[in-house]
Amino acid sequence: MNLRSSRGGRRSGFGTGFISSLTNPKTGLFFLALLPPFLSVSPSLLDHGLMVVTVSGCILVYGVMLSTIAGRASHLLINDSAPDVIDTVSGIVLIALGITVIAL
């Protein structure tokens, strides 16, 4: 695994994520399912504005947290032993889940 070979900078990653979010039909369906219960029958412009600001703020906080965690994790993944550690931890988690399912 070579994390240093990525091309482009921050703008390239932002652009890719932005296009991916815009073309993802699940995003639109999520908002169509989520927003109507929170809007009144005749919402004002202020209601729409508050909803947009709230959703945008939540997405911003999530994105910053995710990029911070990914940035810190990338330093750990550069090591040659990282795939072995990931395989071991994944195996332990899957075995524990299997035992839990059998026990239930």
C-alpha cells in the first residue's frame, strides 16, 4: 500500500468528493425522507434557511472530523506492518461477531 503516490492536492480531493455527493441519488433520497417531517405546511424563507444552515453545519463538522482522523491514520498506514495489524484486528472482530451470533 503506497499512500504517498496520490496525485493532486486538496482541491482535487474536494472536487472529487463534491461531484460524488452531487451525483449520488442516495443523498437526495435521504433528504426527501428526512426533511418533510421537520418543515411546516407553509415554511417561510427563514425556516428553509435555518434548515440549510443546520444541515450544512453538520456536514462541515463531519467532514472536518473525518479528514482529521484520515490524516492522522495515514501516518500509521505508511508502516510496512500496517496491513498485518489490520488483518489481525479484522479477524479478531469477525471471530468475536461470529461467536456473538452463535451465542444468541
